[in-house]
Amino acid sequence: MKRPRIVMLLRLLVFGQAAMFLTYFGLYAINTADRLDFLVVEMLRGERGPQGVVSLFLLIGTWLVLGLMSVVVGVALRRSHTWAWSAALILEGAMLGLALEAYFNRRANALMYSAMAVAAVVVFMLNLRETQTFYRAHEELLGAIRDRDRWWRDHG
């Protein structure tokens, strides 16, 4: 089956999104490394609780997990795996949920708004009929291949 252009553009966006998330991870990791010693010293003196350090590591870990998952989903979309469509939609839902949480808690910045915009475009592209048909057709083809293999195993 020929790959539609919209599916190819979708893959590029998911890989771009992975690069964006991993860049955020790197930026936050570099900024945290500069401030981590001050946070630890303040925590040891009793001036600050451990929640500052924990929240920084959760933020950094979230960007790392989103970046790595975007790479996995991008590779799966590239290889036309049938589960890739669902995994991409779940990943984008998680990203949009995080973006909405940051927005409502008044912690959203330009990085979050750009991530939210890219996620919204990816969700739109995932829900186009052409994209859904492409991944559904691969699922039906794989089902037919499994049926054939099962028949040969039983009768061969």
C-alpha cells in the first residue's frame, strides 16, 4: 500500500516533537545543574523542603520520558505498525494534558505553548480519514496474514 503524504508529514512531526522534548530535557537539565547545589544546601539548612528538588526532577524526567516515547512512536509510525496510531494518540493526549495543567496553574511558558501547538496539529493529522485508513488497512492485512499462517500450520 502506498503511503499517503499526510502520513509522511505526520512522521516528521512526531520526530520533530521528539527532538523538541529532548531539547527541553537538555535545557532543564543544564539549568537545574546550576541551581541544584543551592537547593540542596537550602534543604540541608532547613530553609526549604525537598519538594523543590523533587518537582525539578519530575519535570526533567517528564520531558525525557515524552522525548523517548516520541522516538519509539515515530519509529513505529515509520514501520507502519498497527498499534502506532493508538500509541501516538495516547502520547499526544498526555502532552495536551500536561500543557493544560500548566496553563491552568499559570506556569505555561513559550515552550509549553509550542509543545501544545505541535500536539494539537499531530492529533488533527492522526484523526484525518487518510491516516486512519492507512493504519486500519495495515491491521486488516496483518490479520489476513495471520489467518493464512494459522491455516498452513493446521493443514500443512
